[in-house]
Amino acid sequence: MNRRPVLKSLAAWAALGAFALPARAATFPDRPLRLVVPFPPGGPADNYGRIVAAGLSAELQQSVVVDNRPGVSGALGVQSVARAPADGYTVGLAGTGATVFLPLLTAKPLFDTFADLTFISGVATAPNVFVVGPGVKAPDIQSFIAEARQRPGGFSIASTGVGSSPHILAALFQQKSGTQLLHVPYKGAAPALQELIGGQVDAFIGEVAGVIPFVQSGKARALFCAADARAKWLPQVPSAPEVGLPEVVLTGDYGLVAPAGLDAAVAQRLSAAMARVLAQPEVQRKFDQQFGTPDASDSARYTAKLRSETQRWRPVIQAANITLD
């Protein structure tokens, strides 16, 4: 058998493939995109996703359809993105719970954050706030800590489930404040906050969007903001550094991801479009209504942040012995 024609044919196909990929990237997108939002409709994260979808649609001149796929703290939706074709037509909104915490909580994560995803850009950040219910008389966080040290397990703290961001942040708070609180997990922020204002649990640390209605109505009191600076929506509430807890910081971070192996030109097109979307005053106003701030981190900064957060939270989770296995 003469192998030369076969080899020449293969070489020709390889050459065509080498030129075809940039050509496809140059025409991207030529059909609608799908934006997976791994949270239920109606919440702040879903609203961020819909704001981004509308912005990207205008920038890319293609429809961007929101696909809600909630479950496992956002991991199910992100997993569906990781398994999609790496062509740029499926992207997803990913939160810290799925990309940072879940891989640290189980030996069998649904995906490998750094092997299975392409990081496009940051999207939004939102601060967490430590709030207490009507049964807590401590006027400030220092008084709360002093009383908690005297009564280990005397105060309870709610979370949105074992291994959730509020649970892990509460663990860090206890480690840094030298306190021991009784953890009470709930299936979401809504029931946790209802139990808080009803007096069934004493404290909760959650994103500002969830707690602010109760703080503003006087049903709950905010003792500090788990961020480097005060939240603009609660300017009277001191930051973590101000109350002597500079390490008890966690923002709800959301970013745009795609499957691993995405062509660099397509990834850059999406990243540039996101930067333009997040720079728009109207988008910033809409994010502000959701109690969030646009995060225009590019791919490199977004990736570096996720790696840094993974290293920061690993010893916290290990020390608290939090696991989903």
C-alpha cells in the first residue's frame, strides 16, 4: 500500500483545521448563546445573570438565553457548563460555593475547577453581614464575643446548609474570635432568616441582599460587615477590620466561566464583551439594586483570585472538620 497519498491527505486536513479554528473564532458568535445560571429564578444571582445576558446579547449581537439549573450550591449548573462543547456558546455564572468551597468539602467533586473550566471574567461581588435576632441583647460584636466566650455553645448560628458559604464563614468567625457557637443548618437563607427573627436561632452571616430587609425593618441587627470596608447599603455597620476581625472576610463572588479548552480568541471576545457590559452605568445601577458591585476582573485576575481563595479556605475547612463525604 502506498502511504504517501494518505499522509498527504492527512496533512492537508490538518492544515485546513489549523486555518478553520481562527476562522470560526473570527465569526463568533453566529448563533444564540446559552448562559447557565446555577441558582433558582428570582434571587440576586439570577438577576445578575439576566442583567449580564441582556448586556452580552447587545454587545455580541446575538440572543443570550438564561438557563436556570440550581442544585448542590450551584455545582450542578457549573458541571453542565464543564461538560458542554468548548465552542463559546455555553457559558455559566459560577459562585464561590461551587468553584472554591465544594472541591474542598468532598473527595468526589462534580468537576475540577481548574482543569474543567475556562475563566472568562469576574461578574459581581456582594458583602456578607453578621446579624443577630431579637433574643440577643449584646449591643455590638465585641460584647457578643465576650458573652459567647463565657457560654460556649450558648449562642446558635444559622446557615444555609452544611458546607454552605454561611457555614464556612461562621466557622472562620469562631476560629478567629475564640468562640464556640451551635451550628443550625437550614435549606436556604429564607428559612434561616425567618427562624432568626422568630428567635429560634441567635445569629446568621449572609449576603447583604438577604439580610438587609430585616435590618432596615428593625427585625434583626447587623453587628459587622464581613468585608474589608463598610457596605455602601449599610454605612452605619462597621467592617471586619474595624471590629478587630480583619481576617473574617468573605464576599459573594460570581464570575463567568466556560468549558475548558475554549479557543483563546473566543475567550478574549467574551471577556472584552463582559468588560464593556460591566462598565455601563445602567448595568452598574441594576447591580446596585441587587446589592452587588460589578467585578470587571479579567481572566488572569479572576483565576488568580480563585486559586488564592482556595488556599485561604482550605485550612479553615480542615480545622472545622466540615465535609460532605
